[in-house]
Amino acid sequence: MRAVRFHEYGDETVLRVEEVPDPQPGEGEVVVRVVAAGVNPGEASIRSGAMREMFPAEFPEGQGSDLAGVVAAVGPGVAHVQTGEAVIGLSDGRNAQAELALLPADRVVPKPDALPWDVAATLYVGGTTALAMLQAVPVQAGDTAVVAGAAGGVGVFLTQLAVGTGARVIAVAGEANHGWLREHGAEPVSYGDGLEQRLREAAPDGVTAFYDCFGHGYTDLAIALGVPAERVDTIIDFAAVERLGVQGKGMAALDDPAAGVAQLAAIASQGGFEVPIKARHPLDEVQEAYRGLAARSGLGEVVLQVSKP
Ligand SMILES: NC(=O)c1ccc[n+]([C@@H]2O[C@H](COP(=O)([O-])OP(=O)(O)OC[C@H]3O[C@@H](n4cnc5c(N)ncnc54)[C@H](OP(=O)(O)O)[C@@H]3O)[C@@H](O)[C@H]2O)c1
């Protein structure tokens, strides 16, 4: 089978699509023929070596956490997953961007028929991170929440889920994305000079929850706005957790990510929220996919289309 590999740390040009042996399922494992795989910024940080202290690579290293596909083989002791079943996979083995992915059987959940393959391949990283952020800083009707990076891969989930609680959601994003955010119940505000003043005007009675999906000083802004530190969550500025006492809860904080993905799949397949796909690429264009992601601009998620369903 063909799979994404890299043999050294570097920019996206170190990524290759290589022939590698087909994985065989062992006890409690399944092999999924991947239809679509997600592309997320955390993978780029591992590949570049920026996170080598926390998440070292073992060369040749594979890549990818989010996938959707069809179960191709089932190992001994797996009763609840059948060959031919459409599933969403949650890989912690850096192997989703491949024609075949080996996963523990408890890391696949059924894909509802109504859920498009490319959307299904975004629910693990983007979706469960948003669930974890809402768990860290819950909101409800009466709250005023700010989402920084509201148009990004995590932000599109978080914004809609927060709107769904009945809270007021102020979505910090570039102007090109304001229309979509408004249509989905949020109140868009542009980033850049004067943001603090714009947020004070948008929320004269104060902000009660602040979600940072972008870094670059948003946690300081939250504190300056008077948001209590425990009501601020960042998924990127971990220095601020120490420095300001804000929360730093991301996807790893969720106890049962498979249940989270199943919940998100059910809501999305019933039209409860929308996942915009900003770019789709075949597996062979994996370098281009990460080049696009590095621009940190645009609405929603990037997906690799690996094979036909
Ligand atoms: N800790 C965890 O568990 C965890 C999990 C997932 C992701 N992450 C991290 O969280 C971050 C977000 O991930 P993602 O997938 O959402 O990234 P992404 O999709 O690449 O984010 C791109 C978004 O950033 C927005 N943006 C650009 N400049 C901005 C600014 N100055 N202020 C606010 N927004 C701005 C862009 O919006 P416009 O197009 O509107 O400009 C674009 O929509 C990444 O750093 C990722 O590594 C952490």
C-alpha cells in the first residue's frame, strides 16, 4: 500500500508517498481502507521538529490522526466491528494518511450514511478539541463567549457548538469569513489593530468565556478584558498556562474521544452543524495540502481524498 512518510524533520517538502507493507491486524485490531484523511497543524509541528521534545518522530515516520474509511480486515477478538463497515477512525499512531490504516478496534466508530466522507475525516482532531474546550470552559444561555480563530479547523466546530448552547458567541476572524460565521449564529469581529476596543464595544457587560485557537497574545487579551483566568482556554499558547493561570485543555483532555466522535457524527449527519472543507487534495498532493494549511487562512478543514468509497 501507499502511505505518507518522512525521513527527516523539515518543511512539507520532506513528505513522500511511499510503497510500504500492508498492515495486518493483530488481536483487538482492525485495518481500515482509508477514503479520506484529515490534515491538521499539529502534524506539521511534529514533522518540522518543533515538538520533538514532547512528540519525537521515529524515522521513517508516518502521519495523520483523522480518517474515514471502510473496514478491510478484522483481527482476532474483535466482535463489534465487521469487514465492509464504514467507519471513522481516531488514530494515535501517525498512520491515517495512507491507503490502509491499522487501528485498535475501540478507535473506530460507525460512520452514519448521511455523513460525507471528507467531513467524517475531520471529527477527531477538530471536533474533539472543540468538545474538550467546551468541557474545560462550559457556556450556556446568558454567557458571552469569544472564539479567537473562529474560522479555523477547530474554530468552526467550537463556534457552532457554543452557539448551540444558547450562549452569545463573538467570533474573531478575517472579514472573508464573517458571512459564514453570521449565518451560523455567531457575531463576527475582525482581528488586527483595535480588536480589544471592538470586543469591549461588542460585549459592554463583559466576556464570560474566552477560547484561544490561534495563540499570538489572545490569552493576554482575554485577561485584559477581565475574563477570569479559569474561564480562558488555549490550545496553543501553553506558556500562558504557566504565566497567566489560564487553562490549556485540548483534545487530550477528553476522557472518551470515541464517544465524542460518535456524538459529533450523529449531530453533523442530522444537519446540526456544518463542517466547511476549505481544500481537498489527492494523497499525492500531501505537500500542497500542508503548504495550504501553513498559510493559516480560510474557512474550515483540509482533507486528503485517498481512495474512492
Ligand atoms: N492542543 C490541542 O489539542 C490542539 C488540537 C487541535 C489544534 N491545536 C492547535 O490549535 C491551533 C488551531 O488549529 P486549527 O486546525 O484551527 O488551525 P487552522 O485551521 O490552520 O487555523 C487557521 C485559521 O486561523 C485564522 N487566523 C489567521 N490569523 C488570525 C488572527 N490574527 N486571529 C485570529 N484568527 C486568525 C484564519 O482565519 P481567517 O481566514 O479568518 O483569517 C484561519 O481560519 C493550531 O495551532 C493547532 O496546532 C491544538
